[in-house]
Amino acid sequence: MRTLHHRPSKRTSIAAAALVGLSLTLAGCTVPASESPTVPRAHATAGADPTPRPGSIATLGEPEALTTGLEAPWGLTFLPDGSALVSERISGRVLRIPAAGGEAEPVGVVPGVAVSSEGGLLGIVASPEFGEDRTVFASVSGVDENRIVAVTIADDFASLTVDRVLLDGIRTADRHHGGRLAIGPDGHLWIGTGDAFEPENAATEDSLNGKILRIATDGSIPADNPDASPIYSSGHRNVQGLAFGPDGTAYASELGHRTWDEVNVLQPGEDYGWPETEGIAGDTGVPPIATIHPDDASPSGMAYAAASLWIGALGGQRLWQLPVDGGTAIADPVEHFVGEYGRIRTVEVAPDGALWLITSNTDRATWGGTDPRPGDDRILRVPIEQPGA
């Protein structure tokens, strides 16, 4: 039986959204006449000043293409030498990208990958001790279930081996796999899962789907997890973005259905509302700190840098910026590169502080597709210009 965390009513939430302002110029969105004029298509839901002082938030420099010719890339993780590994969803390949960019170098193929409309080889993240253990963790869709595996990368980057399964029992489906992985400041492995296209999975206590999972890098359950379970939080539809602020605040981006995509601050043991509530449409679960209409987002990867969350949009084909402070959105979301590079799957912060963006235009099996541009798919390096610099 699910215990619901009740929050302010839908009417109260919409009123709060109106009070934080209709800064559509800042949010870069317009509201069709068929929608309520009091609810912008992208907004912070509580505690935000929608009109920050000029120069008070970070801006972006000109993107530079580092690597081209990738096929349905999905995950990205940096290594101690500044190079990066990229996963390809359909081929199951892991590729190495030089720190300064250049041609992708094949490392190997992860075995046992079952490809579906959204499944395959998804998120990857390097072990905090990669220099010693050569380990990368990967989210793998299987025929019967999805699993999190530890992959050993050869010293010469010429091969890989699946060493062990850290966690299995995640239900698989054609869609809604989640699949994002991140190492938190606590040193643990955080995992976003989808509801396997069955919404009630998110509300079912013994299902690993529609959840944020948190395990140690050896696969054990951290002592401070709720209920001695891998489940950290529940009530999520399809989590593809995880990021952490400098104070340890954990954030997740979540694809909505037809009404609202969400950005949430994660708390242990909490319910985030799905399927009863979607964004501000409903009155159960912990409310999100920001919502964006799915036409303008369908969020995937997310990173924290320069006091903002940077969120890749698939259907929305843009990069969203959400200024945050201590788990609170301090301005309405700002959009960048609208339609310029197509679908943005993954966002990570490089060792030099720039953003690396992965486009997702060759992945034609998924929803919200677009025709590939010449050179797609690619990795873009985008410098961040700090406020006040």
C-alpha cells in the first residue's frame, strides 16, 4: 500500500506559479490561447524570483563540435586523464573521446544488451577509483529485466569485460527505462529508473521501477537508505537526469506525460506523486521545484555548474538552464540553442568546467525524432561564462 505525501492543492500550486511571475521572455516560451494564461509553459513552482538582476546568472559561450559521427549515443562519463567514455544505445558500444576532442576510439561492446524503442546500453559512470580499478558502471536493458553492471576497461582501452551484476530485478519494457547513473558526493551509485510504461509500478513499494535507487559501488545497500532497500524515492515516471549541487543537494529531471515535465529535489523515502500527480497537475507527492511543458522539454541528461542546472531536452530540442540555490529554483528556466542542434540527450561538466552535450538525432527509434544534421550525432563543448566575470 502506498503512503501519499499530500501537498498544496492544484489550485494553490497554480496560484503560486502565477505569483512567481509570467516571465515568458525569460523562459523563452509562449502560451497557446487554449491554455490558461496564468500558467507559463516553463516556470519555477515555488520560491523563485523570476526577474533576476542582469548578469546575476551564468551565460553560455559558443558551442564547439568535439566529435561527430556517433550512432545513437546515450551516456557520457569523464576519466581521470580528461578523456571521456560514451555509450551507444543500439550498438552497445563504448567509445573513448580524447580530452581535446577528435575521432571516437572503440573500446568494446557490452554483451547481453537487448534493444527496444528506448532500451539498450544506457547510462554509464566511472568508478570514483577508476585509476585503480578500471571500472565503469552501466545501465543495461535485457530481454527479461534491466540491470546495473560493473564493466572493467582494459589498460590500453582496447577491450572491456562485464565483471559483475550490481543490481537486477528492474522490470523491462519497450519504453520508460530511465537509465541515468551518477556517483553522488556520498560515493554511492544513484540510478534513475522508469515505470516500464506501467504507471502503477512507480507507486508499488516492492517494484524498482519508477524510482530513484541508491546503492554502494559494490552493490550493497547503504545503511542510511530508507527501509534497508535500494529504493531512495518513489513516484517517478521516467528519470533520465541526475545531478548534485555543491552542498550535496540531489536533483532529478523527469519526463512527464502530456502536462508537465519536472525537476525535483530528492529526499529519502519521499513520494513524488506519479501516477496520481504530474508536475503541478495534482495534489499528492513532493512538489517539483520547476516544471516545463513536455513539448518544450522531455528532459534527459542534467548537470550542475555555475549555480544552475543544465538540462538537455529531447522533444524540445534545446538546453534548459534552471538557476538554483540550496535546492530552490531562484529564477524561471531559461532556454538556449532552440532547434539549433536537435535533440540533446546528455549533459555533463568536463574537468575544465565546460559543458559537454550529446545530441540524439540518429536515434530514430525513439519518440520526438528529428532528421540528423550533417555530422550527427555529435558531442558539443560549450563554455560557461560565470556571472560577474
